[in-house]
Amino acid sequence: MAAGQILSEPAGVPAAAQAERRKLRKHFGRFDILFFLLCTIVGVDTIGTVASSGAEAFTWLIVLAVVFFVPSALLIAELGAAFPDEGGPYIWTSRAFGRLAGAVNNFLYWITNPVWLGGTLSVSAVTAFTAFFHDGKDLSTPAFYVFTLAFVWVGVLAAILSFDVGKWIPTIGAWSRFVLLGLFTVTVVLYGVRHGLHGFGLGDFSPTYAGFVGLVPVLMFNYVGFELPNTAGEEMTDAQRDVPFAIFRSALLAVLLYALPILGILLVLPVKAVTGLGGFIDAIRQVFTVYGGSVAGDGTATLSGAGSLLGDLAAILFILTVLSSGVTWVMGSDRALAVSGYDGAAPRFLGVISSRFGTPVRVNILSGLVSTVVLVLAHQLTGGSAAKLFGAVLGLAVSTTLVSYLGIFPALAVLRRKAPDTPRPYRAPLPRTISAVLTLLVLFASVQLIAPGLGDHWFGPAYAPDGWTHAERWQYLLTEAVPLAGFMLLGVLFWALGAPTRAAAATTRT
């Protein structure tokens, strides 16, 4: 074991950790990491949500790319190369702040993803399917469950497969993004030449505080994930060289892959017609009429001929893109939870790597079960409304995700102090400043998710989410805060259930 790894580990490393690590296989190369990161960071499920805020959304996307996205890339590049242990963000957080903090943080980091897969992503996929293959009509309830449950469990199966097989899902997903977003961008230009575009003046790009409050959580949600490949740190062929390489290249590509389609939607559709769930899909249907089809007076697009064929191709690419987003996050977060299981911060039962596949099969199955429960419950509670289901689950996924980074981002500055002699192939500039700025931004976004507009006009007209009134502010606060508090308590419970593993490690050490 390298000196840097020894310094990064707490006293009493469980023997279970060594036993499970021996089952890991090294087959995660430089370009595998790059494609994995593109699937992690570039998601199409939130493009409509961002675009629905108008031209101002494009301004904040660029601003946050500078003040949040790039600094987080610098931070993760150092941590990922200096501490390339399996489990990545769990290892950094627990070594910096202790196993209890690591357990709570890691539970939040993990639970987000089965919730996201079973809610936001599965609904996005079924919406694309119905828009292009079912004449825009909702599926019957049995058909809805057949489609979405197949979507969830195909993703789980991909996560279970050994990484030399499973990694092809992120590779296919990355190329799906290139083709889908590239084709859409080119088609927007063709559509603009033929039909003209929606104009907006420079004033429409002016940033506002209300716009910042509404957009910053979703944009940060889009811009996190650089650390995810490090959850498979000991499966990388050369983490210390490949992690910085992949991070810096994926950062540039990610900004372009977000900015171009969002700008395209704003140019094609009036802002009032853009919805969080269907905005991107509606824009695809409209611009693809240049290949065959028409747009009615009410804005309804009908595709025919080559337009219909290319539209169907775009729908398939869209579904592959959202599937690969879910698969990469489940692959990574499941590995982190398994590591906490054999490290004494979660039940030992979950900390098992399959000898056959080299993957955490037990956690993978648990993720699939959680996704299924979320899917069924959310569908029933929202009365089958896809838009309501999408919004409810996205809000929960964003809040749990961002709160988990309150443990990850400060770890850079803390580990610089606690492990100063650890070899660092890449050193981020101004580590304390980067850690502080990123942590404060995440803290602000997390507070605004729970209490929108706090500090100005809490739950005022400019801040209240769609469908909510000022009188319902306490009800909204509870719907956001109670699940978050419950997840934190479950993290504490997982830590408590890891006590026998920690005790065994302490006994072995003495």
C-alpha cells in the first residue's frame, strides 16, 4: 500500500476491507473514465428545467461554470489523484471528518441515485417514448409500469455486470450524447434559417437574484459528479495520471453540451411553452419538422417522412442518454456504499464485493428495490401525473445530492492539513479558498431548496415553486426538510450498524 493511502486511513482498518479489496479488478482506463464522467455530468433530464427560466438561465449557466464547475474540477482532480482508494468521496470525507460524518454523508450520496433513477429518469424516458412512439398519449398504468420497471432493472443489471462489460453502457451513453445534442444543435440552425428564431434582447440575459435562487440548485446538480469515477479508484489502471486528464477534458465538453442545447431551446420555443419535463423533447419535435412535418398554430409539432424517422432516432438516443446517466451514478454510489460497509460505516452485509463480477451486487439489488418503491409510491401519490412526479422527485434528488457535498468539498483543505506528506500528482491552487467558496455555494443552494427566497422574501411570488402559494410555505418546508432529516438519521443508523466491523478492527489492532 502506498504511503499516501496509509496516511489517509483512520486507526483500525478492518480486515474485511482487505478481503473485499482483493476481489476488485483493474480495467478502468483513461478513456473509460472520460466517457464515464460525460455520462455522470451531462444529463438531458434537467435541460428543460433550466431552459424554462428563459435567457437568464444561459447567463447563470456560464457564471456557475466559472465560479463553481471549474473550481470543483480542480478540487476533485487533487483528491482523486492523491487518495485513489476505492470509495472515493466516502474515503475523503471519513478520513477528513471521521467515520460518522462519512457514514451520514455517504448515505445521502447513495440514496439520491435510486430515487433519481426510479423517479426523474424513468419518467423522462417514458415521456420521450410516448412523445415519439405513442402519438403523445399517456400509457395505460400497466404499460407505464412495464416500461419504467424494465428501464430501472436494465440499469441495475448493467451495474451488476463486471466493469469490463458494464463500462460499455457509459461509453454508448457518451456517444449518444454527442450524436443527440450535436444533431439537435445543427437542426436548430437549419430551423432558424428556414423559419426564423424567437428573438430576445441583451436585457433578457440580465441576471437577477430571483433567477439565481431558482436556478442555482439545478445548475449545481448538473455540475457535480467529477468525483464519481473515484468510487472505483482501485479498479483504475492508473488513477494518479488518468483522473486529472479525464476531469479537465470532460469539464470543457460538459459546458458545451449543456450550453448549446439550452440556447437552442430558447431560440426555438417561447419561454412560456418550455416545461421542466418536456421542454427538450418538445424542442426536438419542433425543429425536426425541417426534415419533414409541420407546426400547427397552437405550437403542436407533427413529424412525417424523414422527420419522423430522425425523431424516432432522437427518442432512442434520449432514452439511452438518461439510462446511462442513471447507470453511471448507480455504479459509483453503490461502490461507495459497499466500501462504507466493509470499512465499518454501514452494515457489513452491504460491504461485499462479488467474487464473480467484482461489483457490489447486494447494494446494486438494494438500489433497484429502492428505485422500484420510489417509482410506485410517487406514481400513486401524484395520481399518475408525470409532470408532478418529475418535479417532486427532482427536488428531493437535488437537495440530497447537494447536501452530500458539504462533506466532500471541505475535505480538500482538511486533508492538506491532516496528510501534508501524501504525494499529490496534481495540486489545486488556493485549496482553502476553493473549499470555502464551493462549500458556501452548496450551503446557500441547499437552504434555498428548503426555504426558497429566504433572506429576501421567503416564498414570495418570485421564489415560490410552481403550484405553491405563500400560505403553503410551511407545508413545503416540511416536504423538503423531513425526508432530508430522515435520510441523515438513516445514515447515523447505518454507522451504528457498522459498530461490529469497527470493533473487530480495533480488536485486531490491539
